[in-house]
Amino acid sequence: MSALLEVDGLSKRYRRGGKDFAALDGVSFEIAPGETLALVGPSGSGKSTVARILLRLVVPDAGSIRFNGEELLGLRGGALRARRAKLQMVFQDPLAAFNPRATVAGLIDDPLRIHGIVERAARPRAITALLKRVGLATELAGRRVHEISGGQRQRVAIARALATRPALIVLDEAVSALDVLVRADILSLLAELQRDEGVAYLFISHDLGAVRAIAHRIAIMDGGRIVEQGDAATVIAAPTSATGKALVAATPALPVFADLPAFKETVS
């Protein structure tokens, strides 16, 4: 199967305290349609820099990003906006990413309107359908973001991402701030959506329990480089890199999300 996303030789340097340092140094990976690649590593390893470059929020110094066979880094204006519809992101904290006083309906309406997905008269029905799709009561549409729970906010963020019918969603620590039961619910929802919609995920996390539940493959980062890649179960069971071994050793008891029924058919 041909790759949906091909990242090749991605590099980015910053200057801090009068010295240059490499946030990314030749990062390369691929994601197939309908696949989940987990990007794992310690704080400062470069995971979130990869996400920001993919979304064109940061400009790399070198490298290539091909999405559906098209080079993203050369796109501008309307061409870039059109491709962004198929490449969405869910952040760790929706309160920081969105206007906390915006309504739930307003947040989901924005991508429908901006990308011309649904005509104005049909958008209320589309918003209702998206809320139901992520397991939220339609009565929440009129509530403001700061008035709902953290788990509900992440479901709204996922509904907003789904509004443009994306091929790939980047999830940057999207479940790390949630308690363990809510985290399991969101992971179950993501697994269901992938099974039903065929969406691919770049799942950025330091939580190996969540990674084991949802990822098909893992890429471990350290110092701006990918130091190990492989099948998720194999990497977690027997990491070969020093960073991978340290991450597994630092997690004494991995939550067994993967044993929940919702995950049985997803990662195999």
C-alpha cells in the first residue's frame, strides 16, 4: 500500500541563549492510509515540532513532506487551505487551542463554513450529526467550551477535526491530560472512528499504555532524531534503543487499554 504521508529528512534548528541547537535532525517516516503511527519520546525530543511543521505552523530548514503524493511545503494560499482540510489536528488542551467562550456549535461550524463542506442551511444538521458521531448529546451545541468537561472538550475537538472528512489527524498529546477512564473512552472513540472512517493518525504521546492500545507502529524520538521504529507491540516488549528501553523502564505498570473490547479489532 502506498504511503499517505511521507516525511523525509525533516530538519529544524533554533537559536537559544546564543547557541544553535537542532530541534529536528533528518527525521523521516511514513504513514499508510488508515494506519496509526505513534511518535514517542522524552520531553524536548522534537515530537511537537514535527506536528507544527506538518500543519505548516513552523517552517523547516530542510526536508520534504508529501501528502497523497503532493509536496506540502511548496503550497501557499488557497492550495494550502484545500489540503489542510484533509490534514487536521487535535491538541492536548482545547481551552488553549480554541476560544473558551465560543460555543460548541460555533467551533464545529467553523471548518464546515471555511472549507465550504456544507451549505449554510444544512450546517445545523451536520453539527448535530458530528456531535452524535463522537458520542455527545446534541443539547451541548449551545454550551460554551469552558462550561463542559475535559473529556467532552476533546470529543468536540475530534468532531471539529472530522468535519472536513480528513485522511489524517495529528493527535498531539490529545489524551495525556485526561484521567484514566476518560482516556480509555477517547481511545475507544478514536479506534472506532478509524475502523469506520479509515482515517489515519499520527499519535504523539509519552503514554505507552495509550500507544500500545491504538498504534500499529511506533517511532521513538530523542534529540531531534528518530532512534527506533517498528511494530508497536514489538517495540514496547523489546525496545532496542537506549531511549526506548528508558521509556519502557520508566513506566512500571502500563494500563491495559488494549484488552478493552473496543480495541480488539483495531490493532492487530
